[in-house]
Amino acid sequence: MQRFDPPLSTRLSRALAAMIPAAALMLAGCATSVNPVSGRVDRGLMSEEQEIRSGQLIDQEVRKEYTPYNNPALQAYVNAVGQRLSAQSHRASLPWKFTVVDSPEINAFAVQGGFIYITRGLLAYLDSEAELAGVLGHEIGHVTARHGARADRDQKAIAGATVLGTIIAAAAGYSRAAELINEYGAPVAQASFLLPRSREHELQADQLGAEYLQRVNFDPDVMIRVIGVLRAQEVFARDEARALGRNTDETPNWLRTHPSNDQRLADIKRIAAQYTGKYQDEGRGRYLQAINGMTFGDSREHGVTRGQSFYHEPLGFTLRAPTNWQFQNAPNELGVLANDMSAAVSMRPSPQSRGDHNAAIRNLLAPDQGRTEAATINGLRATNFIGSKQGRSIDATVITLGNLDYVFVKMQKAEARGSKTNALRDIVASFRAMTAADRENAEPYKLRTVPLPKSNVPSTTPWAELARDVSRIAPHLRNPEAQLRLLNQVYPQGTIAAGQLVKVIQ
């Protein structure tokens, strides 16, 4: 949860609405062009100039949702790797721009016209410059093959409003709380701008990523490890779900729009086998130096979760979740979910209401009818609302802190109706202003590189010893040994020689 602009999907719609007259001319002028990758004629696509212009507009909106990570040295490093690859691509003349965005999501995505984004969350799990190049090469491939322009034509979108897929495709702005809200019919928007891609496009982007790696003298086999990182994330997510007693068959976000990682792994092995040659060093040392000290997990700007508490220092509030509940933090919404997914609280701001709780209810909930009751929560002015919209009940509370109004919506599935009522009320009642002690708890974690120690205890792995150190620094981090293994690409099993640099959490 960071700023409280309208959801990205809404802002894109507004931007595109302003472009409609120009877009009509663009589409009317679209005829034929030669695809720079395939050499075949693409009919009905916008020109390259139009593609760049639409990409620039989308880039402006993406940057409002995904703020660039404040680390100039890391930004310069990632951009340099990307520029080296794009210079060897099929469309070297595009105004390529590579940006690290400040998000713990495991994600990378592209906007047509040459705009590529990678999250610091994904950077944490890569292990070399070559792997970074593999991710960026895949995204470059989406742009060079004009997948965005082709999707626009096929879906009759206006002026290229397609943010291309990711090598993982974790949806930006999604949260399970938003899905629950939509399920119950509460009128809270879900931001989504990653559209489903075809398996053909993903396979072609993987092929181009391997080709661009080879052109800059990195071994295309690196793509196998990149897909392996995704596969490990999938296994870890299911193991964590099992430990929390949740449904282990639930499809992770990054699998919803892409071929399975098992299928992609088989495909990329076949693709990489086509290349032979001597390749340069993978740049592991350079890469680990570049990410040393990078924020890991939640950031101060977006709010941090520590155990059952959530702290947002810039906005000055804290919130607590009951045992067996969890936080889901999205750019414009904070969700608190029961582990069995039977109930949730969604908290969203209403920056325009300025202390007018009735206006906040109208703006975000748009009820057909209802009644309000004044209240006080931890010394803060509040209003409880019970009402309905289109026959569905709404149970909400508005609380003012500082110059912002926060709207809480309480939800339960039909089969759990009533069983979580007290927990839902307790979550809302826990909202309060932060104290000095809270601010100490809100410090973000950092990623550091250290030599892997030898285990000094018989039958104990060095990962277990490192995990004990992490537990002292980050006592609320779940399963630190598994996290360390995942960070260093040895999850669920694997070995690294003692003395080799590894990533730890401090």
C-alpha cells in the first residue's frame, strides 16, 4: 500500500479516453508492416512511431502505480545490462528504457515501444548477471516481436493499451482480498492490467531471450535456471500454503496467464540445446555486488508486515490481524484475510472525501440504501455503515486519521456467515496512529551477501545456522531456512560450497 491514486486500470482508461480521436486516426491508418522478428507481413498494426507514443503514455501510468526503486547505482546497472541486450535485438533503434520498480512482487513486464520493468522482488531471487539478462531478454522479445501491437489489433484495443506479460506474470495490483470483494459484490475496484497471453507469444519470447543471450555471449542455458527459479517459487508457495492449512491446489498468480513452468522448462531446454559455443563468465560477483543492501520484502514507503501487525510509517497508522489471518498489501488496498479464505477486511483510502464520511461511503461503496452511526476508535473519529447494493449487504466503517479517510469493508462467505464477525470487528478496532515504538518495528529488511560458513554443529546445515541469525534479526519471518534456500536457488534441496557468497536477510 503506497499512494492512493485511482487504480491503474482506471487511469489507463482516462488516458486512453483523451487519445480516442488520435487513436481513431491511427487505426484508420494502420495497414501492413513487416514483423522485424519473423519477416512476415503483419496486417492492421499501428506504425512503430504510434507504438512508441502509446508506450510512453502507458509508461507514465505504470510509474504512478509502480514507483522506481530509489537506488541510482542499481538502476544504472540493470539499465546497462538491458541496453546491451536491446542493442543486439531485432529492434535496436527503439528508445529502450529499463526500470527497477519498488515492489516485493516477483515480476517483470514490458510495455510496447521499449519500456521494460523488473521488480526488486524478482532481483532478490536471481543469482547472476546472466540470469538478469535472461529475464530482460524475454521481455525484450515481447517488444521486438510486437506482441503488444498484435494483441491490440486482435482485441480491438485503442492505441496499444496492453501491458505485456511477464516471465512470471504476477498480477500488479491484485490481492486475494479484491477477489473476495468481487465475489461478494462489494463495489471496490480490482486493478488489473496484465492481460492473458498466448502460449505462442510466451514461447517466442523465450526463444528470443535465448537468442539475445547468445548474441551478448551469455550461455542460453541460463534460461533453464531462470525457469527453475519460477518452478521453485511455485513449489515454495504450495509448501507454505500446506503449512498454513490452505488449499495447495490454488493456482499461483504467475501461473494464471502462462503455460505451466514444467512445460516451459521442457521447451527452453529444447531451445537452449540448439546453441553451442564458448561463453563469457556469468557475472555472478558483479550481480551480487549490485543487489547487496537492496530492500527485501516490504518497504517503508509501502508499509511493512511484522508478524500479525502492519505498519505504514509514511501514513502513520498500524493495524493488527488475528491469529490465522494474513495481510495482503496492494498499491491501493490493504486486505486482511482469514487463512481459510472464508472472510476478509478490505481497507481503502478515500482521499477526496476530506473528513466527510458520507462522501467516502458514496465514493467507494455507492450503496443503494443504508444507515450510519457515529463512533470513536482509538481516539479517532469513525462512522459505521450498514446498507446494501443490488441486494447485497455492505458492512463498512470509515475512520479518519490525519488528512485521510479510510474505508473498511467487512466480508464473510455465506458458509462462514457469523463465525468471523468478532474477528472482523477486532481488525477494524485495531486501527490506530503509530507510536515511536511502532516506528522501530517498521524498519525494512535488507539483502546482504556473505560467505557461506562451514557448519560447526554435527548434523546441522550451514543454512540452519544462517537461519538462526536471520531469526534474531527478523523474528517474524516465516521459515527463514526455507527462505534462505529459495533466495540462493537450493530450494527445496541443493548444495553450495562453503566460502561461496550467498544472500542473507538482515
